[in-house]
Amino acid sequence: MEAFLSQYVSEARGSLEKALKRLFLELEGLSLYPQAVYALSGGKRLRSLLTLLAGEAVGGSREALIPLALSVELIHTATLIHDDIIDGDEERRGKPTLHVEWGSKALLAGDLLFTKAISLATLYPKEVVRVLSEAAMETCDGEFLDVTMGFENSSEEEVLAKVRLKSAALFRAASQCGAMAGGGSPQKVEALKRYGENFGIAYQLSDDLEEAAEGFHKDLKAGRLTLPYLHLYQHGGSRLRSLLLKAFRGASLSREEVKVLSESLQAYGSLDYCRRRMASYVARAVESLKPLGETRYRRLLEAFAYNYTGCSNETLQVRRNPWKA
């Protein structure tokens, strides 16, 4: 099925890129055209691909779903532009971020993409527009939590709630709206909504896990609280807690201190714990697809969840006891 997923993604991404080129022609007369093109160049297109996959899974046509998929992609890109400004990030996808290239004008480019996204969404029923709009608001709220949460006043449940807002909300809306626009039954729409949310949480946990395992600790140094670091803070001793707080508050770490953090994430099982939590959400996503029946698209959605979280079917044996520490 991995080969079929690869073929599907290649063809669907090709359709999206052609549609983006047509969209660029629509924007060509705007002063912010260069910034829009720059921001939309590159990326995995995961959320827009999921929109197409969910819609086609319930019988929708790709051509009819393309504007909705573009709407989702524009919303996602706009949030990245704003996130980069807030974080002061200087690079994304291997090139300078928009605000590094154009300064404060980057904010206007994000606003433009948000507005165009809503314009595209109005081609669909009002419920689709409502779901997308609410997901965008949740994403903003989650970003606020991401820059305000700290070790001393946050629980694991609160960190996961932040992930559900900041990262999973748009995946959930992409899958749900794709199913609605594709003409899915209420039962299938609800199933794909649950799939999108659980996949979105798993995808972000996978990203957080990879970042912590790499050893650069970029999220920690940027003051972003993620599950691996919270687990280490809760289970490590006072020395580790002091070291985590030092990095979290922006102080420079010595090479030895960085090494201690990396080794402690392994020694205290923080990476393994995050990996098991991620796998449990993948299992939930896969389980939610039962109402689709035994179809090719159900298998594609399962493969989508496995592939983009780095989780294998065998790993999902944790579903028998997903909360085991």
C-alpha cells in the first residue's frame, strides 16, 4: 500500500501545484504577489492532500475539491508566516523566512492568504466555511498557548490540549471539510473528522519527538514546551529541572549541558514515552476509519497516517494498552 500512497500523493500534489499556478495568475496584479508566491513555494502540502484524500474517500471528485484544498493550504501558510514573525525564525524550508526577506510586509502577506482562503471556501456550503474559520481561530489560540506555557504551571493534558488546537485543528478541518464537500454521509464525515484530529496530534508529537531526538533542542531554547521535555522535567531530578529551565528561558548552554539533556531524554524514557503516545493517536486515527468499510481509500488513509508519523503497523500493537508507560 505504501507504493499506492506514493503514487496517489504524487498525482494529487501535481494537481495542487497546477492549481496553485492558476491561483498565482489571479494574484499577479497585487503588490503582495511576490511575497505570496515566495511563501507558497515548497512544503509537503499535507493538509491540502488530506482534504483531497478525505473528499475522494467518500466519492467526491478531485476537480471539485481542489479550491477547498487550496483554501486549507493558504490558511496553513498564513499561520506559518505569522508564527515565524512571532518566533523570530530566520529560516524555513531551507530558505530565509518571509519576514527576513521583506520585513514587516510579511504580516500583510499572511493576512492576504487568510482572506483569499476564505474567498475560496465560500464556493462551498456555509458549514464548510464555518468549520474552516473555527479551525483557524483554534490555531491562533493554540499558538498563543505555545508562546505562554511554562514548565512550572503546565500539565501533560494542557500540553496535549495545546497540540490539539495549534496543530491538529487544521488537520481535523481539512479531513472533515473534504468529507463534507465530497458528499459524505454524516457518519463518514464524523469518522474523518476524528481521523484528522488524531492524525494531527500524532503528526505534531512525531515532529516534537524528532526535534528532541536530534539533540539541538531548538524548541526548548525557543521557549516552546513539548511533551518530551515536560516528561523529563516531571521525572528528572532538581539538576535536570534547573537545566531545562535555564535553556527554556533563553540562556546559552555549554556543550556538556546539551549532552546531558540529550542523554537524559533517553535515560529517563522521555523519547520512548512520547513515541508511545504518538503511536496511540495513530491507532485512534486508524480505528476511526471503520465506517468507510474495506475500501482502497481507507487503506490509503491508514498508510497516510503511518507514513507521515513514521509509525509502522506493527507499532500500533500499543493500541492494546496505549497508556502503558
